[in-house]
Amino acid sequence: MPGMNTGLNTNDPTVVSTFNSTLLHQGILVILILALLAVVWNVLRTVQYRRAVSLGGTSARPPRSPWPYPEPIGRRTVRIGLGLIWIFDGILQGQSSMPLGMTTQVIEPTAASSPTWVQHIVNVGGTIWSNHPIAAPASAVWIQVGIGVWLLVGPRGNWSRAAGLVSAGWGVVVWIFGESFGGIFAPGLTWAFGAPGAVLFYSFAGLLIALPERSWRTPRLGRVVLAVVGLFFIGMAVLQAWPGRGFWQGHIAHSTTPGTLTGMVSQMAQTPQPGFLSSWVGSFAAFDSAHGWAVNLFLVLSLGTIGLLFVSGRARFARIGVVAGVVLCLADWVLIEDLGFLGGVGTDPNSMIPMALIFVGGYLAMTRVPHADAPIGAEEVAAPRPSWAERVMTSPGYSFRALAAVGAIAIVLVGAVPIAAASTNPNADPIVAQAVDGSPNITDRPTPPFQLVDQRGGVVSLHDLHGKTVVLAFLDPVCVSDCPIIAQELRRADGLLGGAQSHVEFVAVNLNPLYTAPQYLVAFDRQESLNHLGNWLYLTGPTAQLKRVWASFGVLDEYSPAGAMIAHSDVAYVIDATGHTRVILDTDPGPGTATTESSLTATIVDEVDTVRTSS
């Protein structure tokens, strides 16, 4: 998919070390934020203590809680479970293979089997990740850890409901761009592989937490949740039983081709993981290959039966369904999904754990209703509900949870702000080009003088360019591989300079000893749309004169006697207004992908800006 592949090795040391360094720096920022909140907490405690003393001693009664009952157990189960899952997912996003492996090994393969319109949508997010391979995964770490912490520290009220809404919203973003809508538009949709996507269950759970607390005061919400999950199970049973989808066969008849389920499980067994897990998964693949019809029949009956038990709305039937559902989900999670987070690019424990969390929470919401109808003392009923400010100033528990929620929101923003800013930049970060070509060589030395002829026949010397920042490259006008790509990088870089264009000159020197006539340069300019640039010069001259310039800049060329260019240096120099070389860039396009090219464009612009402003 365009723009989603840099061609770099997943564990490229330049990218990995930069990613780890970014996480460390952002982690220090998080610690500083938490330290500041700790100071605020101590100040609040001092104020609360002095206020209590002034009101008649530390035993003064704190304001009444606005809830006459504890948090419903169903809600608490979903909230805490979802919070822990988000934190776990955030930790997984910190794996060293995430910057470069997420798009190529997760997003791109997942979207490949979906319709074209899905691929176009997913490509938007994948391109942002590929263009910004440091900011994107680092942001995902802190956003998900922050959401998880927020859910854990905010048990009640608006703080908690807001955490549920943010969880639901971020879940939808990940579901669309990270899971390609959970693969629901791809062929072979099945519950066993995790349909309709793990993060969709995160969003559902977040919406449950965002509901007003009065929704949890009756069994109705629990029945609705179980009914929804039950209908989903029944629908998945129908899909699993549908003929022709490959689930009834352990392997295709009269061939060695595995069936749909066997093939999937066999592939999961190859994931890097502990030997005992690989053995379990491999053994199940062999069992399904030999008994595919029986395995699928078991899945169909189990899903259908559990779904009917949930839909019944009766506690004793639902209890059986919950136990059976948990067992089935755990078995699928281990033997088919292979835990979901192994292999270095796993981003979550797949769908079985959050799915089980939802129907367990639904069952508890139906059967463990809080005692909201318990009599409340007349004094408590008559007491006015305390304001937010009063509770902060008088209730240590509430003020601590409020500050903790603020800290969690700050953690989310540590991740959200950088990726929001990065997503507005269509060019890839310079780190991609540095991973391909190495970091720019910073220097400060006089540039070798030269005098050549430009594409229009005018004489140009280095001295004529004094007063401007110069980007000097070496291009072959008949090259059909690297040189056109480098030319486009220079053209795009010029377009990004904005008002600084009048202070910058882009200059190329002919790098072909056999095609030195100006008309070859003119043709190249027209081909690459460089002829419209007012600050573009393409220089040539006699072969002997060109060779002296190449030698003075350390540029090498190799060609065959027949005249076909074989190889040449891909290098550019950034020269300041006084004629000193300040930066040497390796401009080799490397893998030649759009991400790598736009990254080199951004590198050129950054170095030009640095040299121009420091001159």
C-alpha cells in the first residue's frame, strides 16, 4: 500500500535507539507531571487539615457522598478490567519493532484482504505512522497507558464517565486504522479469529462506563448487554456454519492444502514464542486438520448455545452461559489466537479477553444490583449535595482521585499532542532518511571553487552564489534510477522553503562525462518539472573540467565503455552564504519508497534552515 513501507529492517538500530530515547524523555516528562501533582496533593492535604481543625478538630464530618451505594460491581469489573487491558496494550506499543513493524506486519497485511475503499481509509493512518515512526508509536504508548490509568483512578462521577468516552473514541480510531474495521469487510470473517476486532469491544466497554450511574441501578442494563452479546454469538455461529467458507474441512479434499482454520492456526504456531505454546498450537492445528468437521461442529453448537443462554435473560441460564463462554474464549485465545500479543508486533491480547470481560460484567450487572433502595437517613436526605470545590477542599479521597485523573489526562496529552502535530506534516521525519543514509555530516570548511555553464548557457561560479545558502547536488541527466528521485526531493524541498526561497539556490552539477551538452540538462529539467524554478541551476562544461569539480568534491562515477552509467555518488552539500560547506548529505534514495523520499526532503529543508539562520 502506497506510503506504508519504508523498506527498512524492522529492528533498524537508528530508529530503535531514537524510539527508546523518545520514550525515555517522555517518561521523564510524565514523572515531572506526577511530581508536580504530588506537591499539589500535599498542599491540599495541608489545607484540608487546617480547615478540619478550624471547624472543631480532625474528627469534623466530611461532606456527604453523592452516592448512597458503592460502585456497582458490574461497572467496577468492566472499568478495572478495561483499564488494565489499556495499560497492557500501551506497554506492548513500546516494543522496539513497533516503529517500523506496525505498518508492514500488522496494518498492511490486515488491510490487504479488505475492499479497496477500506484500504484507502486505512492507508491514511498507516501513512502517518510510516512518516512519523517515532512520534506515532510513542504517542500510542502514552495515550493507552493514560487511558488505562484514568479508568483505574476514576471510579465514579464525571471523571469516570469521561474516561469511558475517551476510551470508546480512541478504540474506534484504533479499530478503523489499526485493525481495518476489525476485518469485518474481508472474506473469512469468523469469531475464532477475533472478529469483529478486539478494540471494538474496548469501545463498547467504554460506552458502558460512560453511561449515567442510574443505568446500573437495575438489572435491565445487564440483560441488554447479555442480549447484545448473545445475538452476536448466534450470528457468529451462523457464519461459522455457512457452507463454502472452508471451516468444515481440516484440509481441502484430495490435496495437502489446509482448511481455513487449520491454515490460520498453523501460521500462528510459527510466531516466535515459548516452545510449549508453539507445541500446543501446533498440536491443535494437527487435530483440526484430521477432525475439521467435528471441531467446526463443536464451535457452531457452542456459540449458538451460549448465545441462546445469554438472550434468555434468566440468571440461572446466563450463569451457565458465562461459565461456558469464559472457557470457550480462553480455549480459543490460547489454541487459535495464540494469546495475540506475541511475536514482537502484537498490540493487544486479541478479542477474547475483552469479549469475556463484557459478558461477565453484563452478568454481574444483571445479578448484583447495588442496594439503591436501602433507606437513607432523613438527615442525609436533607443534607445539600456538596459542590465540586467543597469536596476537593474537604475530602482527601475525592481530591486524590481528582488529581490522579488530572495526571492520567496529562499522560494522554503527552502522547496525543506530538502525534496531532506530526499528522499535519505530510513529509516523513528525517529519521527515516538517516536510517537509510546515516546522519548528515556537519562540517565547516571552504567549498572548492568552480566555474561552469548553466542550462541556459550562462557562466556560473561559486563566487557568484555568495550571499545565498546553496544546496549543491550531482545529477546524471540521462539517469533513470536515483537521479530523478533526488531531483524530485530537491524540487519538493524548494517548495517547502516558503518565503526563504529567495535566499536559497539549488544547484546541480552534471555527473555524466558523455552527455555534457546543455540540451541534455534542459530535457532533464523539463522531465522533472525543474524548469519552472527560479532558483534552480544545472551546471555542465567540458568533461575535463567536470572531472576536476567531481574530484574536488570527492564524487565518484563508474561507467561502461559503451556509455551506460553504472554507478555514481549520491551526495549533496549545503553551503552557507560565505561559501563554506556546512553539511554533507548522503542522498541515496535507498528503498526508493515515498516515505524515504519525503523524509530526505524534510532533512534537506531542516539543514538548509539551520545553515541559513546560523550564517
